[in-house]
Amino acid sequence: MQLAMWTYEGPPHVGAMRIATAMRGLHYVLHAPQGDTYADLLFTMIERDAKRPPVTYTTFQARDLGADTAAIFKTACADAEARFKPDAMIVGASCTAELLQDDPGGLAAALGLSIPVVALELPSYQKKENWGAAETLYRLVRSFAAGPTPEGRNPASCNILGPTALGFRHRDDVEEICRLLVSIGVTVNVVAPLGASVHDLTRLPQAAFNVVLYPEIAATSASFLKERHGQPFTKTVPIGSGACRDFVAEVAQMAGLDVEAALAKIQSRAPWYAASIDSNYLTGKRVFIFGDATHAIAAARIARDELGFTVCGLGTYTREFARDVRAAAKTYGLDALITDDHLEVEDAIIAAQPELVLGTQMERHVAKRLKVPCAVISSPVHVQDFPARYSPQMGPEGANVIFDSWVHPLMMGLEEHLLGMFRDDFEFHDGANPSHLAPASQKTVEPEAPQIVAQGAPNWAQEAESELKKIPFFVRGKARRNTERFAADHGLSTITIETLYDAKAHYSR
């Protein structure tokens, strides 16, 4: 076992808490010691949820270990039913309580509660948070959606599966995808688990097909519903402009709708912005990507196919989907990084030398230390990644948000580079007044005398001239003069690409 300061996923009972907190009328009785109640803060402090998670902890202490901890659990179950009056209850043990082998499911069944009880067996020392969330949702779906398959289902109706509490932009993703589906003529039957009640789970079979937004959470449940009720499910996750179009086409085919008419409903500025001159200037930027499998695979496609970046690293901490990430990495000529060790990820970032990092909050810290631009694309995240504004990652608006989030850090880096390179120029230094806005009474800064280049001024090599043209036109003349001055000062007769960048480094000091 390795001791880690940071971890990408919590234990599986945290995944179960994400399902319980996302739903209505469901209560979770967790057999756990006093210290395991920390998980509440994930929802109230980081996600800023207005209410506590619907979780009752047994909170046994060290002195209770010599007595009957099973009795403590049974009392907690009975008290939770009487106090919260839920429609259903899930029961399980935390990683610490698992060692006691008290069998929460059997103990709850022996109580004869008046509500349905779903027992969870979450092996804390073999599995982690996302698996725990997926297993919990599967157990609930299997318990409440296993009834007869209804006849006469509307072919243009679907369920949305996968969004949970504490998910990266799940709240806004659901709103965006619901809006998109309705716009193309598809009825949303149930969204689960986020916002769903136990009764809603019983209505899942009424839809014709399922939309899987987060395979890490919903793939197992979708497979069960397909086998039990004949409901196909989507394979495309609508993150990015290209994937969004593929998703709409897939949904339209499942719903029996006109594909071209459905595609015409997509309205996004991201494709046009990606084709703009500012974005083209960023073509070829090296990007390192790491996160959960769904977001990492989607991010790599956007980076290469929509923004023209070069993917120099791709990986995930989601071992259950390692095969999918490895297959995606091969298309970029890479070996996928499959690890849950953040230090190994940091070493890979340093070795890849990217110009942009797309990852979790851990990669954000790494990129900050390395002074490399970064955007967060995946859980785990911190409080700033639960914004008050509408900020989806999926659908047409999600593509707009992604464009802004990824490109703007690079543009800011470009601005800082240019300001550093030309900060001593008479038009760019800190004391210079705006050339067209300065009041007449404001003192103007006298420009420096123009630099006179002696006879025998250095010549520009063709490759250096080509590199110079990549600099925006409004500062290109300054870059030329500064580079020629640098070459003259150093007695160089020919300006090469190396000279151009040596001059840049010289004037950036």
C-alpha cells in the first residue's frame, strides 16, 4: 500500500454518497467510525450544496469495538427511518467498518423496515469512488426498474443516465443536453440519478432508449436496461463540436428522426472561433491531457481535430476504462498513461514539455509550479470548478465554454510573452500613454531615438524571416528592429531562428 497526500478518487462509499445526494427520497445509512464523516464537506463546502447529504453515520468509537457494533448499526437504521421518512434506504460500510464484518445488509433486513432497503457491497480495498457510484446506481436500477417492459413506448423518448452530485459540471451538462434533445424532438423521460426519486427509477422502462452521459457511472446500468427492457443506449459523449454532431446523429437514428434536420438545430460559435486567425496562431501547441476516461478521450479529440493542437500526452486514473484510453492514445501515436499516482503524472508532464495542460485540480497545481497554462477538464476538482454561472462541458454551449477555457490561457501567455519581449520599447513600456486616448494635459513620454543600424546590417535567413511572420503584425516591426539591434551588438552577419529567439530572451530579462 502506498501512502498518498492526494488521491484522484475516494473510497467506493463516497461514490454511493454521490448517488444518494443526487437523488430525492433516498437515505444512506453508513456503518462508519467517527472520522469518516469528513465526506459531508465534499458536498457542502466544495460543491456548495445547500443541504447536507442524506447520510446517517453510525459513528462508532474505539470503545465500542469491544461491545456490539451491530446493535449500533441497527439503531441507526431504525432512527433514520423514523426521523427522515425516506422512500427507500441504501446501507453499507465504510472502508474502516468493512473490517468489522457486521453485514449491514443482513442487519437491515432483520429489522423489517417498512421501506425498501438496498444493500451495498463495496470492496473498499479493491475498488474506488467511480466504481462505487456505478455499482450503487446499478443496484438501485436493478431493484426498482426490473418490472415488466411496457408496450407502445414513444420511439422518440429517452432517459439520461449518469449525472451525480459532486460531478464535474454535471448540473449544467444535464440542462444543456435536455435542451438539445427537446430541440430535435426527443422527449426526456427520466434523468437519473441527479434529481430523480425512487419512483422515477420505476419509470425508466417507459423510454425507448437511454442516453449515457458518463459511462464511468452509467454504463453498467445501461447494459442492464438494454438486456432487461431492450433499450439501446448511446455510445457518443457530446463533449466538443464534432462529438456533439455525432451524438445528435446517433440520437436521431435511435429516435427515428430526420438526421439532417436534427443536425441543423445545433448552434455553436466554437467551430467558427476555432477557425479564426487568433486560434490558427496556436496551431501545433503541445497539450498534455489527464483525467477520467470520458473527459480525457473527448479532450484529446477536441485538441487535435478542432483546435489543431498536438497531443503529446494522454492518460487516465480510471483503470476500469484503461482499454478505451489506450485505444484512443494509439490514434495520436502515444502510449497511454494509466495511473492513480499524481507524482507519476507530474513526471510525465515534465518529460512531455507541453505548452498547455488539461487535467484535474492536481494537474492544475503541477502546471502552476511549472508556469504552464492549464485548464481543468475532469474531477477531482475544487470549489472554483462549481461556478455560479452556467458553464456546461457538453452540448453546443459546452463547446463554447471549452474553447474559452482552453484558448484564453494560451492567449494570455502570448500577451505576456510579447509584453516581456518589448517592455523596453518606447511604445510598450509601463509609463507610455495610450496613443489615441491620452488627455491633452497628460504628459507624454518622449520616444527613444531610433536605432541606427550601421552599414553592413545583418541579413535575415529565410527560415528566420518565415518565423518572424508568425508574430502578429502589430508588433512584427518592433521584433525585427530589436532582433537586428541584438545581432548588430553581437557582431552577427546573418540572423537565424536561433538569433531571433536569443533576442527575445535578451529583451525579456
